[in-house]
Amino acid sequence: REAGGRGGGWSEEEHAAFSEVQALRLAAASLDGERDEGQRAADIGTEEVDDLLRGLSSQQHALVEARAIIDELRPSIGHHSEQVSEQRRVCAERHQWVHAIGQTLGGLQSKATSSAADVAAVFSDLMHMTKENQTLHEAVRVGEAQVTA
């Protein structure tokens, strides 16, 4: 039979059933569209979840690697810490030596200055004595020359 009762009439009941079938078809088509849209949204959500899980897995892997590196470095850090402490102790000890040497050097410089003044005085005395000695030798030579002459 044709829709709408063309070419031989449908009863009212058939028209109602036909209209109901048409309405159900439209509702089914609408539900199919909603279902397809929901499936697309679910697929997108699944892809996003998969991406997040891959990212999380990558971050967990990086975290495991970082922890392994930290675990490898811990003994080295302790060793370096001990070395730094030893270097600080040696540095403090050398600083004390430098201070002591500086004080000793200051005392030696003072003595050297004093000694230099003493040497200058002795040199001056020697020069004076040398001149007197030369004068005496000259007097002795002149006296010997007068005696032998």
C-alpha cells in the first residue's frame, strides 16, 4: 500500500500505525545520531585518556630514572661533602700558618730594619776608623822617612 492512503484507502487505524512507525523511525534516526555523537565523544575521550596514560607512563619512567641517578649520586655527595670538610680544615690550618708567618715576617722585617741601622752605624764607624788608620799610617810613613833621612 502507499503512504497516506493513495490508491486504496487506509483505515484510520492503519494511518495511526503508519504515523506511529514514521515517528518511531524519526526517533530511531535521532537516537542513532545521538548514539553516534556519543560514540565520537567517547572515542575522543578514550584517545585523551590514552594520551594522558602515555604521558603519565613517560613521567613515571623519567621519575624512576631521576631516582636512580639520585641514588647513584648519594654516595658521591657524601664523599664530596667529606672532601669539602677536609679542604675547609686544611684551608683554616693554612690560614693560621699564613698568619703566623706574617707575624714572624713582621718581626724579621723589624729586626732587619734594626740590623740595617746597626750595619750603617758599624759601617760609618769603620769608615771613620779607616780614615784615622790612613792618617796614622801616613804619619808613621812620614816619621819613618824623617828617621831614615
